[in-house]
Amino acid sequence: MRGTSSKGRRQGVTIRHVAADAGVSHQTVSRVINDAPNVRPEVKRRVQASIDKLGYVPSIAAQRMGGSRSYLILALNDRDRTIADWRERQGTDWIDQMLLGGMLKAAEHGYRLIFELVDTHADHVERELRATLAALQPDGVILTPPHSENPHIIKLLDEIGIAFARVGALQGGPGVAVAMDEESAAASATRHLASLGHKRIAFISGSPEYSLSKRRVAGWRAEMEREKLPTDDLLASGDFSFGSGTSATEALLTLKDPPTAIIASNDRMALAALAVANRRGLAVPGDLSLFSFDNTPVVRFTQPPLTAVDQPVAELTALAVDMIIRSLRGNELPDQPVIIEAGLVERSSTAAPCAS
């Protein structure tokens, strides 16, 4: 029986089946799949009708027949930090959300997203990245922090002439920049706590290696100034690790006039703050309100669940993929960074401060 194997299963529809049904060459089908020029509208309609009728799903190989594109987009993440997160089994779902947004958007356009780890600190980063690009031959590259602000990587991609997007970057330069409004997010968190009546609102910063850490501090500081609240001894340094969150919280809670609320620059440091509060016998939120960044799954299941800034990671990566594909198709891209607002998820770790 035609279209079935010896075991009775339907054989996969190939580009040649489509070509035969439409009465054209398989090269013409490939050109239609790739939206190539110089294909008559009536031929496009006939080929598309055959694709729809047969349920044909173009493969990367079929797409490549129409030109020099690989139909691959490469996302680069920091090797050391990612591996450390995986090994500690305390990682966030940042990568999951990045892959969710990027893969789904890429698939919409017939592309595939692949994921690689690169050491942004290594002196051989250029050689390593060139080897990766040569092996995979992607059509575009997504840079995540801190790669998105690494001048050597940015310069290399610009010199090669490959389309790329910089996630979490605000500075000008080659490639398209997409970012969350970090300052606004930190300001919103601060404003939320101030609206509950908190006067002593502390902030635990993230790693100085990431410019977003400075932007979050700036948002907190600006909102504190608008609320006419003190900041002098309420900024503690962290590096996104649990240990740094522990040290920062201990330092804040041993102040002569300790804070009644703490904003941590990521969930891991917020979890550390919660652990310190519990160890000290402080009730959250009765004695201390906690506010986090990230909104990874774990903060929903702590006791109490943590109020958090919800980072739109999937949306940012989807936007980066969309911008790369638009660039490959010759569309004009914005000169300025594209900014996405963060969400705020209120849970039971924040409340009005206890009356003294």
C-alpha cells in the first residue's frame, strides 16, 4: 500500500513527495520553503497547497538546499557559572526559560536553537568561539550575560559579520540589544515595600561582573530617595551565590538599626536571607519582609513563599531570536535597546512592619 511501510506505518512525507504532488522540481519546493525570490506566486500557492495537504514538515536539510543558511541559532551561556549551578543542583531555571522562549520562537520560523557554554574569562575565548562557529555554522548568535557585554566577543561577531543579539545589555554597539528594565524592577520592589510602611529597606546587590547588578542598585537607590528614606548603611554586597547572601544578611541584621525589609538581587541570595532569618528566630514577614529577583520555581514552595520580581527570560530570548531572523531577512532593526518590563509576583513574604 502506497505511503506505508511493511509494518503498516505511514512513511514520512519528503520534499520529493511534495514536488511530485505539486508538479515541480524539489529545488523549487526548497525555494518556496526558504521564501526565496523569483518564484512565481501561482507556483508558491501550488507548492504550499501540497505541503498543507501532505502534512509535510520541512527539515533543516531541506531548508539548506535553498541556500547557504544553516537554520541554526546559537545561544552562548557562561560556562563556569552554569556548570557550578548544575553541579551544586541549586541552579535557577534561567536556562530552562531561555530555551523555552528561544526554541519555540525559532521553530515558528523553521529554525533550531542550540546551546553552548563558553568561558568568557579565558584568554583563549576568541579561539574557542571561532572553533564553535566554524563547527556549527549558525546563522545567528544570542549572547547572554556576561557574554552580552564582553567587548572581545562582540567585536569578533561583528568582524565575522554574523547576526547576533545581546540579552541583558543596554550599551550601544553592534548587534541588537534586548533587556529587562532592571532599574524599574528594583524601584517597583522598593516602592511595594515602602507602600507597606517600611522605612529601613535594605538591598543585597549581585555580582559587579554584571552591569544589571548596578542597574538594580540604581533603581533601589532612586526609589529610596523619592520616598525620602535612608540608604547609607543598607546596601550589602553579594555575588548571586547563597554564601554571599548569607554574609550580606548577617551584616545587615547586626546593624544597630537593622532593616525591616530586604530585597535580594536573585532568588538564591533571598533563600539565604530566609535561612538566616529562621536561624535568628525572626518571623518572615512578621519581623522581616523579604523580596527576591528571578521568581524561579523554588520560591513558590518556601515557608513563606517569596514575593519576587518575575524576570521575562523566555520573552527576552524569543525577542532576541525574532530580531536575528528579521535581520537575516533584511528587515531594519531598532537602533536602541528593546526593553521589556518585569512582572511582580506578590506572595506572603512581605507585609507591613511590626509596630515598635
